[in-house]
Amino acid sequence: MFSRKKLTVMATVALLSTSLLAGCSSSGDSASGGGGGAATSEEVLANKNARNAIAMAIDKQGLCDVILNNGSAPMDRFTPVKLASDNGKDYADLTEGMGFSYNEEAAKEAWAKAKEEVGFDTVELELLTFDHDSGKRTGEFIQAELADLEGLSVKVTNLPFEQKLERETNGDFDLAYSGWGADYPDPLTFLSTMETGYQFAKQVGYDNPEYNKLVKEATQLPTTEAYVKYAEAEKMMLDDGFLAPLFQKGGVFLERDYVSGVVDNSWGADYTYTYADVDKPEKVLNVSTSADIPTLDVSKSTDQESFQTMNSTMEGLTRIDADGKVQPGVAESWETSEDGLTWTFKLRKGSTWSNGTPVTAKDFEYSWKRTLNPETASEYGYIMNDIVGAVDAAKNGVDGVGVKAIDDNTLEVKLTRPVAYFSELMSFQVFFPQNQAFVESCGEKYGTGVEYQIYNGPFILKTWKMEDQFSMDKNPNYWDASKVKLNTINTKVVKDIGADVNLYEDKQIDRVKLNSDFVDKYKDSKEFKTRESASVFMLQVNGGRETAK
């Protein structure tokens, strides 16, 4: 339960954080601690009891009800509800009861054990969070919750998205408030991120060979058996405590009644604007976002803002329609071998880049191999692991990777196992094409500005003013341009939700996300809408640095 005491603590943290941190960082009463004075964050977070205490100390229901109030639901598991199903049965049914629920007393007991095992009385941890309004409020809430663990002080650092992402990628943090959205409808899209060397595992220093073994075994099994194995792996990972899930993301927003056709995706980019329309003569949609685009480099992007923009300006072999069904994209058709291990895509001849160059099968072969080339330093190469030679590309090179342009309009892909959702996967942004000549002509600037990217999707990025705004115009050369109704999409970067709502009220934007401060005010409006998401927000707990020394 989110008590009045918690509200008081949170308010105190928000207003007097400097004084509180200074007071908490003093040595305190050693009689109730580990008797070892102050410890480093590396020493403390390497302890399993400390990590589990942090996971149990946060009132997730209170976070959802008081801070978010947007339909988000408390989450103890990593893989979201309603992401993947087997014959109508949700994979999440197998993970019911896993992970750590809010339990203040159990958290204090685990923390006391950690203090004895490590031998410390006090420790200061830094929590990285976003610099937008919701990120700041959530950071203050978590800071207040963790204040119940005696001897622990938490310093909150609010950073612009790109800077936060860079520190996380480098493992330069203690705790990080982060989110992960599904890339495709299968548990592996979450669980693979905690395999050794991949995404979150790399960031928090997680290295569990048994977990890796379970996930690998699951990928070789039929769906029903695979889900059981995945669930076993998920429980093991959650018990280890390097990730502490907080909530499955919901959303509430306002949308003008003249806006239609914006698709809320359950995985991949949050929205698809290809089918959107406004019942106005100028056909301009004005929206906002809380963070700028970190990069438009297909091989190096890892975040929602980059994926969202690429989803509007580029296109892969397939695309997902307004009903969530796979439709032809750059590929007009495809065939699968009887054993499910060879996919052959036939590319349409009418697909071109915004500089007039045809999009060819070679653009896909180059793009995927560039992502897998260790010199690119892509964090998303693991998503291609089902392609022959992808796992060993860092060691053996990319020549043996099972993607080949047979001719300009035929792409052959060889897999190591049948992948039922492979056609859906082909719509995901990391599998988009890249034109080798253009990439190499840009050098290190590729993907960093309007002039350093070319586009093959329904829109073209026309302006991009960092940390301010960007705009997209309809791509007249898009092969399906006749179906695109909007002429322009203007996006303004607004980090304060109050300022964002004011823009909506002033009719400067047509859609706006809401937080808990505005739900009651607008919940009875005909423009009030809700959305579900296969995204989970969590704390990354960087417990692997001490072990790595």
C-alpha cells in the first residue's frame, strides 16, 4: 500500500534532496549495521541480498497509482502480459508469481543480511533517470522508497536521453530507470537481452551460463516446450536480481477528433503514421515527444525515439498494417522452404531511396552484415542470431552470414532454426536496408542529421533541430504513396508534461500524453484515450562490476 508516510518522504526528497543525502551518508549507528563503515556501490550491488532488497523495497502499485496513473500495471516479471501466446494461452501464465513483489519487511531483512555479508553500514547509490517530467517524478519516488533501507542514500541524476543511454551502454551507473519494448511477439525479445554480452546483461554485468543454456535450449524446441523452458530461465534471471521490473507500461492521451488512423503498436515502434489522417485541408499532423532522436543509424539505434522516426521514414521487407497483420513492404512476396530454414524474398522494382537510387537486395545484405560486423559496435546484432553465421560473425567475419542478394530483386536468408515470427521480425527497424555507397560517403556522420540519411519509407525527414523539433514530409517516391494521406508531421521535443498539455490546449499539437496530474481533469473528455503496450519499465541493478575486477 502506498502510505501517507511515503508521500511525505517523497515530498521531502523532492524539496530537500541535498540535505537528506548528506544526512544519510553519515556513518550512522553501527550497532544495527554491518560494522564496516561506508562501502562502495560495486561492493554492495555485487551482493544478491542487496539487489533483492532493492527490488522488494519499491511500492510498484503506489508508483502506478500515484505517480503514473496512466493505466500502467505493477510488474514483477520481465516478459509482459499479452505479448506472446501458444494456442490461445498467454506465455505470461507460466511466469505468474515470479520475481519480487513489494514487501517492505522482507526488503529490510534482505538488506540487513547484505550489510552483514558485505560488512558495511552506509552506501550511496546513483540512480540514472530521464530528464523529462515523468522521469524526474519516478526518480524521486524510487529515491524515497529506497530511503527505508537503513544506511542507503540514493542520488538521482536526470539526464537527456542520449546521455543517459551512453552511460548505460558503458555500464557507468549503479541503478538505472529503464524500459524495454517488444521487438517481435515472442518471449525471446525480452529474455535474449539478458544473455551474456547482450544489451542489459552487458550493461549490468550479468553472466549466468545456466541461464544462457536454458534460453538456447528453448530456441530449439517447439513453441509449447520452448515456453516452459523460457519461463524456467526467466525465473532464474529474476531471482538473481540484476533487473527489477516495476510496471508494464500503459498510456493515456488526448487526441483531436479530426485525427484518425494513428496505429498504436504492441511491439516495435510505438506508433505507425502511414495510415494516419487529419480531417483538415492542409493534411498536417502536429505531435510532440519527450526526447530527441539519438541516431538514425540503422545498425546503431537501440531506442524508441530512433525506431519511431525510422518507422515513419524507412521500410523493411515487410510492414505491419493497422490491424497488426504482416503485409508486403519492400518485398512484394516471399517463400519459405519446407523445413522452414530458407526464406526467399522477392523485392518490388518500384521501391527507391529518396536520392533516386533503387532499393535492392544488396542494400539488405549490406545492412545486416554491417550490423553484425564487430567494427560497427551495434548493440542489436543479437536480434539476428537465428541467421546462419550471425552468432560467430565477430570471430569468423560476416562473409559466412546466411543473407545473400541473389540478384537485385531476390534476397535469400538461411536460418539455424525455424522461426514462426520471422515475417513479423522483418518489419523491425534493425532489419531495414542501408545503401552502402551513401553510408560510406557520410563516414562517422551517418545518421546524425537530415543530410546524413536517405529514406525509402512513407515520409522523409526534412528538418531536425536538436533538442527542439523535427519534421517529416510525405515521400512522393514511396512505392505506396497513394495510400499516405498526411503531407507533413511536425514533432516538437517537450520534456515537461504541463508545457505539453498547454500546447495541446493552445491547439499547437494534435495529440498529447498525460500523466497523473491531468488524468482526472480530462478523463471525461471525448478526446481522452488509453493504450496498452508490450513494454516493461524496470531498474537496472549494476551488480557485475565487482565480479569483473
